[in-house]
Amino acid sequence: MDKTALYFSTLDKERVKCELCPHNCVLDNGQVGLCLARKNEDGVLLTLNYGLITSIAIDPIEKKPLFHLNPGEQILSVGTFGCNMKCPFCQNWEISQEIAPTRRITPEQLVSIAVSRKSRGIAYTYNEPFIWFEFVLDTSRIAAREGIYNVLVTNGMISEEPLHLLLQSIHAMNVDLKAFDEQLYKKLAGDLETVKRTIKLAVENSVHVEVTTLIVPGFNDDENMLEKEFQWLASLDKSIPLHLTRYFPSYKYNVPATPVEILVKFYNLAKKYLDFVYLGNVWDQNYESTFCPSCGTLVVKRVGYQVQVVGLDEEGRCAKCRRRIVRIL
């Protein structure tokens, strides 16, 4: 069912302004927003994707990727359609940039599925969960009351007021930080300062945060720019896990895949500033496993999605030196 959006204002009898994300789309009657998920119907902004699911699966939590939250756990993962950015190298463009076939579900049903599948968490992922705002808000509140934790895998593009509201029932986020340059963000229909604010507010509200940057050759692989990103993340908290991920040709982008040696170079640079850095889409346990930054002990061994917790206590601390490494919910 279509549902009235929570964040919009009426400009006149025909036009409304969506206030969910920094695009602030002004829509004439019958017009759909940039995200494909919100429509002006006779002066009322409706959500078009409430309760509509394009993808649902039980995934390893490391696939989100979240390496420092309940390592080795499986999590119910769901997504809808649409996105409020336009990345030409999108890895999930079939559902993010098009209106894909869907099935309908209620928040209560989704929570029941998590319980029946013995998933202790729900991940809102695959496309952009912030444009699924009303459904994610309703579901995450019910899930939290049932003792189920909630995870967002997001581009971070949301206005401050709705973010504060949603963070009340969100336990963890992986934020896709596309680049550390405002002009590059504009090319993707994004806003860097908004994404930085999302990361900062999540950290300040004690939400577990990990960050992913897809390294795309010729787009965001400038060493000086990336170093500024690493420095900024460290200024928030040097223990924020960072995933530097290998790009492969997808959607409208066909440049060759990121050379592994370039990723290793950036990995070593990031390690100068951050305690936990990983390489994604490389499948090398040396760059996927977690080592205690204080004593060097291997605490979580990863080979792809095969995960062994080998050096943590029950509270997520290094078994040797007792340093906090992961969050256990």
C-alpha cells in the first residue's frame, strides 16, 4: 500500500517538497522524486515502496560488510527499490535504479520471519534504506521491542531530523563513503557534507559504524584525497572499521577492475591512521582477518565468508590483552 510520507511540506495546491534527504525534491502533482520511491498525489507526498521487498535472504553479517558486530553471525537481509544517488558503477543497479518486481510484506510479518529463521537481527540493505524510511522506522521499532537488532547499509544521504528519529531504533550502520570530494559527490547526485554528518551523528549516538569506500579507478583513487578521508575518520574515532573494496565493471562503468596492488597501497596508508582496515573483493585472509591493534593477536580469522572467532572473549575483547575489538549484541 502507498503510505503518506513523514517528511514533506505543501507549497501550494499542486506542489510539495520532500524533506527526507538533501535533494529536497519539489514535485508537481503526479511527479515522482529522484529516488523513484516518492510521489506527489494531489498535494500529498506518498511513499511508493512501503512494505515492498525486491530481495530477502539470510546473509553472513560480514557481507554487509560488518566485521566488528557479532562476527560469524547470519542476519535476515531485505531491500526494496530505488535510491537517492545515481552512481554509474552501482553494483545493485537492477533494484536501485529501476522499479523492480516486488512482493508485499508488513513490518510485523518481517519481524516474524526473523524470529522463525532464528535471525537475531534485520539488515536493511541491497538498495538505499533511507528512502524506505517509513517502513524501516516502523519495522525497526517493532524489532527492537522484540530484542532484534537493526542494521542499515546506506549511502548516508538523509536530512538531520529524520536521521535523529531513526537512530533511536538502529544499532549498527555501514556507510558507503563514495569519495572525499564534494565535486565528485555532485557527479553522483550526492552531498559529501550530508554523508559526513550522518557518520558523525551515528558515532555520537553510540551506533556501531563501519565505513566502506569502493575504490574506482579514475574516479576516487587519488591518494591525497583518500588520505584526507582516513584522517577525518580517525578524528572521529580511529577504531572505526574501514573497508576498501575492489571495484569490478558494472552498470554504466566498464573501466577495468581495481588493481590489487593499488588497494594494498591504500590499505597501508589507511593503517597509519585507523586501527582496523580491510580489503573487500580481494579474498585474501591477510586483509580480511582481524588482529588486535594493541598486542597483534589474531582474534577473528576470515577466509571469504568462513569466519572463525579465535581470540575474543564473550564480551568481544582480545582474549590476550583485553582490548575491546568487536561489539556483541
